[in-house]
Amino acid sequence: DLPEHQRGDAVSSMVYEANARVRDPVYGCVGAISSLQQQIDVLQTQLAVAQAEAVHLRVRQTASSFWNSAGHSPTSPTYSGSPSSKINESQAKHIFDMDMVVDQDGYGGDSMW
């Protein structure tokens, strides 16, 4: 009942599904789709971790550039400025620290990297 221009795609789909059923008699193509979705989830988690690390490094670089351009160490006793500019390195690290916890048990215990 399909239009002629869609019949080739329908046949290809049926062949794919039949081959998937031969490879995995229980789940068929649903098993393949599920596996691909898990891979997507792992890769999205890896991407989020990498993006967070990039932001963390940019913040550290920006903070380092700020302190170096001021000509003072952030913990220097001679440094003076507004109260908000008197944040020392350990406080800045705490403020900008972006630790991400990833539950690797959900990924078969394999390392994400």
C-alpha cells in the first residue's frame, strides 16, 4: 500500500530488521537501538565533563592573568583593593571548582576514557 517511491526504503528497513533479529533473536533492532542510545549517553557525559574542564581551565587562566596583571600575589599582605578583590587563591579555587561525579557503575564499570 506504499507509494512506489517509498517501497525501496520499506524493503531496506525490513531487511535491516530481519538481520537484527537473526543477530539478536530476543531484542532484534530494539537491542541495537538500545545499545546505540547507551553509547550516546556515555558520549554526552564525556562531553559534559570535557566542557566543564574547559570552563574550569579558562576560569583559572583568567584568574591567574588578573593576579599577574595587578602585579601582586592574591595572598600578598600589601595587596589592597575592594573587599571582593581580596579573595585569596584557596577561596577562588573553592568558588570556581567544578568537580563532576560520574557514576561509572551504570556504564558496566568500564572507564569512560
